[in-house]
Amino acid sequence: MSSVAERIRSGTKASVAIPEFVDEFLAAGSRELRLAMIAVDPPPTGSARIDALLGAVAEYLAKQHRLACVPSWVGNMERILDEPWFTTGVDTPGMREYLAVSSPAEFRHHNIFTEEAPLRRAASRGM
């Protein structure tokens, strides 16, 4: 996860760096390798939203893949947004309500509200 933060700090868009990291994580051969990929607290990116998102992604991946533990850094206060972030281009009360209900707990914990399968990749959908 630290490599993702470093890439974002150096100018790579989060919308590129995070999905590429997820692909690498999924390709890792063991739970131990996957845990090692998210174990270290990444440096700040300069964006509170992205810093919280990295925490949510690491927490989600750890739980979804039944890793030995969830890294403790994901619960740090700088990984939890003060204000809710609804990750949608359609900002309506109905959409906010839908995202509040459908968001995985790991994302809600970071005050991020998104779709029900936020790390879904085209390859995993059969495309």
C-alpha cells in the first residue's frame, strides 16, 4: 500500500494506482504475501480523502481475503474522514441513501460511501 501512496504523491492518479494495486494484490500467491502488501502504514498523500480511501481499501482487502489480521494503521484518525464522502457523480438524496445502505462496512468505517462492490474489476466480472 505504501507504493500506492508514493505513486499518488508523485502524480499518478488514485483512479489508476489503486486498481493496479488491487490487481497485484489479487495476483499475489499467498495470504502472507497479500498481508505484507498492506501491512505498512502508507505515507500521507496530501489528500484526506485518498488517505482514508487507502485505509478502507486495506481493511476491505484484509477482511475479504481472510488475512491473519487487519493492519492497525487503518484505524488511525487520519484514515477516517470528518465529513462523509459519497463517491458518485449523481449527488441526489436518493443516491446518497442508496450508497449509505450499499457501502461495505469497511468503507463506511472510514466515512466513505460507495457502491456495494467497490474494488470489482472488469476481469472479475467476466469482461
